[in-house]
Amino acid sequence: RYNVSQLEEWLRDKNLMNSGAKETLEPLIQAAQLLQVKKKTDEDAEAICSMCNALTTAQIVKVLNLYTPVNEFEERVLVSFIRTIQVCL
């Protein structure tokens, strides 16, 4: 997310926010946000569904399936949660 934020800042500095570049970056921004949010409850699933409007259902499911936790405190995304996302979308 930090790198994407840097790109957004660069676009603002160059007055390119209205050039269409922001819209092009939107799926990447949403994918980065998807990796950061909680992925446990039905409420989390609803939040993800409303947040990720620039991503297809297949893209969201792929990101969640391929997510690999960085440390032992995180868990992989449960299959049941991914199914909830699919139903929600």
C-alpha cells in the first residue's frame, strides 16, 4: 500500500489526478487494501464487497486464495470466508 500511495502522491504533485491515471490505479489500490483488512467475519466480507468495486469477483477470490501470511500471528484466509465473499458478490 505504501508504494501505491507514493504513486498517488506523485500523480498529485504532477497535477495528473484528472488524467485517468488514478482510475487505472484503482484496482491496484483496492487489492492492496484487500490485503490489509480483516478477513474473518460476515461484516468483514460485506466491507470487502463494498470496498472492492474495481475488482472482479474472480480477482478478489484469487487474491484471497493466494494470500500468504507474513508471520505466525496471521492465518490463511478460510475457505468459508471466501465462499461468503462469493455469495456477497
